[in-house]
Amino acid sequence: MNADDFPTPDVEVDSVDPESFKHRIDAGEAVTILDTRMGSDYEEWRIDGENVTSINVPYFEFLEDDIDDDVLDRIPDDREVTVLCAKGGASEYVAGALAERGYDVDHLEDGMNGWARVYEAVEVERYDGAGTLLQYQRPSSGCLGYLLYHDGEAAIIDPLRAFTDRYLDDADDLGVDLTYAVDTHVHADHISGVRDLDAEGVEGVIPAAAVDRGVTYADELTTAEDGDAFSVGDATIETVHTPGHTTGMTSYLVDESLLATGDGLFVESVARPDLEEGDEGAPDAARTLYESLQERVLTLPDDTLIGGAHFSDAAVPADDGTYTAPIGELVAEMDALTMDEDDFVDLILSDMPPRPANYEDIIATNLGQNAVDDEEAFTLELGPNNCAASQDSLAGD
């Protein structure tokens, strides 16, 4: 039986929507998950957290009328269990089979695909500029974006194609016009929303330094050179070229208060240098990254906030719930930011995590060389982002 083609269970099974499930986890509620995907999918990408107990038993273990006792013994019978799968069909069937046997179960609506549609906006309270700054958070992949708005205007930094309508709706709800959609670089882990927003009348902006990678649509958008500035009401977004993760990697300094670093620097790690030119080009890219960090980022005042385009399970949110941190704090906590160049290069090349899923197809799509519809675009970016160097070796004691 295909995991997408399961009959409706004989007993009624409650479903929980992904947003509500996320709120339960955020509130510190102890949750138990039975993940029925294949072991390889589970190991690559799953819902985790300090208050999350996760059990992996593939769905096919529940297909027989007489489920093996060894399987049932792995499922807690003293608490509620939320069953999930990839799209919601297998989990509903498995939850029904367990409910028939007296287990307290529900299932996650639309499975991990539904989880991937959870997208939250949190205000960056320590931002000290003219406007208001929100951080968008996608927990399934750790993607982050930023919405700046002031005096009737707004800009989105690192938008995702899957949430194009969300940005427009949020701007409408806030009573502002979405003026700019800005990318920090050619992303390797998700499909950019800049072109889709540009088609909706928002001015799309890409780094001029990224055009040499083969962007096919550069003439249709605004290209941002190092030092260029964009006004959003009385707020200002300044372009800061910070190559290393990619040759075109660009950060944006928002009102001299927060530096949106894309994939250059995260609150728990630094960029990986191998996604553009592979293992052969990684050492040179790592040296370029070192120079960018030391000369363009760490020279900013210590209280300048850093906000990357991603967060990982190793990241700890600030008191306001955002994944942001002052430069001075990161320098004090991350050994990689105080090393000399040779040690820095050796460190970030020493333990590189797996590359993002489908990264070559995603890069080609973001360059405009590969056309995909919305469903295919969404499927391509499912999974972890893996755009950072290994967190295990970068942090201090």
C-alpha cells in the first residue's frame, strides 16, 4: 500500500492543525510524536524540541490486522500521542489502528507538508530604528525573513515563494504598501519569492554581485551595489557586500540597528563555503568569508543586531522570541569569530554537514534557469536547510 493511499479508519480520529501543534510546543507542553515515515526520512528531517519525545515506527508496521506486540510496546499508552507522516494519509490510518486498541491518539493534519506551511511573524524588540521590524520564522526548515515597515511603506528581506500571498496580506493588514522585495543571495535551500512579488508590483531587488552567477532575469529587477540604500518611510536599508558563502552574498543594514546577514553569519554558526563552487573552491571561499566577517561585519558597533536567514536546532532564541543577537555577544560566544584566518578556514572545512536537499535544482530555479510550478517548488525545498557550517565545532565552551 502506498503511503499516500490509505483508507479512512473505522474509528473517528481527531486531527491537530500544524499551527496549534507548534503553539503547544512553544508553550512548553510535553508532546509525544509517533513519526511513521521511513527511517531515512526521519533521520534527515523531523520535529524536535526539548519538550518533544519523538518515536519512529514506519507506517508499514501497522498494516496487518494483528500488529506485532513489539511494535505496540514502543507506543506509550499513558499519554496522548500525535501521529504524523509525510502528507497526513498514513498517519490518520495508523492513529485509527491505535485508537481501536485503546491508545490516546490524534494525528497531524497534512503531516510534514503541513508543518512546512507553518510561518510565524515575531517582532524584533531590540531593533532601534525608525520603523517596526518583524522576523518571519519557518520552523520546518529554519528559514528566516524580515519585514520592515514605516509610514505606509514596507520591505521584505529574503522572502519565500511559498508565502508570496502571506507577505501581501500582512502588508495589507498593517495598512502599508509592500515597496521592496530583497534577496541577500542566490539561495540553495528554498525558492526565492522575489520574482513572484515583483510580478505583483513589488520592486524586486537582487545583489548586483550575484548576477555573474548566471541570473537570467537581472534586467527585469533592481540590482543593489555595495553602499546602495533603499528608503522605507524614514527607515533605511543599506547594502553591504559580504561574500564568502557565495560570491554574491550581500547583507543589508537596517537603520544601523540590525544587519540581515543572509547566510553569512547566524546566531549559532557561520556560513558553509562550498555550495557555489564545491569542495575544490571551498578553501578560497572560506578565506573570503573570513575577510567579510572581520572587515565588514565585526567592525560594526557591538550592539548591532545580527539576523541571519536561518536558524538551526542549536540556536537559542532571544527573549523576544527572535533569532537575533548583538555582535558583541556573538564574538564572546563563538570561537570562530576570534580566530586567525588559517585556523578559521581549517575549522569550518573540518566538519561540513550534508548539503541541502535538492540544492542544485533549487539554485538553478533561483537563477531562472529551471522553471517549476508552485507545487514542485514547495516539494523541492522540503527538509533541513544545512546552509551553515557544523555548529558543534564553532561555538565556545
